[in-house]
Amino acid sequence: MIATNTFSKISRGTQKNLNNINASIKEGKYYEAHQMLHSVSQRYVKQRKINDAIHLLHNGAKSLLNYDQEGSAFDLFKRLIHIYETENVIVTEESVGRLIEILNSFKAINQFTEDAMKLSITWSIKNGKSQFGDQNIHHAYGLKCLKEKKYYNAENHFVFGNLDSAKALGIMEYQWSTENYSDDYGYFIARAVLQYLAIKKLTHARTCLSSFCDKIKTNKSDCIVHNTNNVDIYSSSLLNFCQVLILLIEREDTIHQFEQVSQKYSDVLIKTDDFLYEV
């Protein structure tokens, strides 16, 4: 198993090879550079210079992406993931950070980025502690999707992300609610909150809801009907449902009340979107 904190210990020879390869890339010799990166990294693996191979592939892929050589960069990314898997590289801030840097170097979401993300998540499930994959990878890709307004994709990744993802998701759901996809602005936050609760992420659900409500208070204060016991009541039944649901789950012995609330709102959930009821 590779200790990723040794990645920074790279030989002078490796840096020299990388400098030569970068020079070829700057000269537009992309195929030649790609072949050099592939062959040299393979040689390093055979020599058990695993850290050098990883360093070479990571930096080589980023350099090629600076010149829009996405196919070659993705090929190197696959090679990097293969090394991660065969050498049992564990999930750490550094090992994940390298993958995220490459993912972020792709200028737009396409089949290459989708495949690279899937490979990253699969590796992190096998070598990390989360059954859903590394939270930071999900967060980074969620942000990338959000930048292109791919709301469904962003939502899918933010739900499995970290607390920053929950905050970002709340803001995104508000943004989504302003683009006339549904008449009920509460529908969007309900999508997020119910998914978080389904995978038992109460803190994330609470953070996401708070982030969404802050945007409502700032931009659409007229949606607040009145305030009861320091809890804002909104014109959206679905938003109120999310608030009540979280309050109930925070308490103990509330299964009966939970069932009552769920039954009360079942019609509006089904009417709005079957997805909400199924979650």
C-alpha cells in the first residue's frame, strides 16, 4: 500500500524527464509527449518508482490539458487510476487532490470528464471509507456541473459531497427555483433535503435547508407568511414540510409524528413529483 505523503519525494531524473516532455508539448509535439509520458511511467512502475510514475502522469496530464489535448490527457488519467488501484493507493487529501486537479483542468464537461469522474469514484470506494465515494471528489465535480448549470448532475454529486457541498446545494436549489422549472419554489429544496435524509445525512440536510432559506429571506422575503416560535412559515408547503421533517428527526421517539406528517404531505409530494415521494 502506497503512503501518499511520500509523493513529494521525486528524483531529479523524473523532473528532468518532465521538463523535456513539457518542452515537447509547448512545441506542439503532443503525440510524442504522450508516448514519452506513457513509456517512461511504465518503466518507473517496473523499477518500483511508483511515486515518480504518479508524479509524471499527474503533471503530464495537466500540461496536455493546457493545450486542449483531452484524449491524451484522459489516457494518462486512466493510467494513473490503474496505478492507484494496483498499488492500493489509499484515499488521502493528496491522492484525491491530484485527481481533482486533473478533473478541474478539463475546460468543460464531456465524455472524458464523466468517465474520469466515474473512475475516480470507483477507486475511492475501494480504497476509502465511504460507500458513496470520496466526498471531495463529489464536491469538486458538483461545482463543475453547477458552473455549466447542469443542475441534476450537480445535485447528484453534492448530495454525496461534504458540508460545503450542502451549502452550495442550498444556494443552487434556490438558483434553480428562479428559472421557471416549477411553480413551487419549495420543490427544489425538497429534492435535496429528502435525498440527504434518505442516506442519513441530517447535518447536511439542515445546512442545505438553512442555505436555501437564507437566499429566500434575502431575495424573496414576501414568501415568509409569518413566524411561529422563531420558525419562519413560508408560502410553500414543501418548504414547510422540509422544516417540520428535520425538526421531527432531531427529536427522539417521533416515528408516529413522522408518519403523520409524511401522510399529510403525501398528496402534494406525489402531485409535484413522484421522485419526492419515492425518496
